[in-house]
Amino acid sequence: MAQRKTALACTVCGSRNYTITPSEKGRTERLEVKKFCRYCGKHTLHKETK
């Protein structure tokens, strides 16, 4: 079975900088993590997209 990939997008500039492979069970809401955005040049909140 192929693994599903999900992108994490910066909330400031909207660029999709990171990809994750989420687990199939458990989480119902979207993941939000503070990560470094290379386009903004600082740590910003990144939200899970489809």
C-alpha cells in the first residue's frame, strides 16, 4: 500500500516547506507546528494541508 504524504504550509507566506506521513489512526484535527520557514527567514506556525 502506498504511503500518503501531507504538506505543512507556512501561515505567513503560504509556501509548503515540509512534508509528513501522518498515521492513519488517532488524530482528527490538523497538525500545527512552529517550524523554520526559509522564505520568511524565521520560525512561523505551519499548518497541515491536504
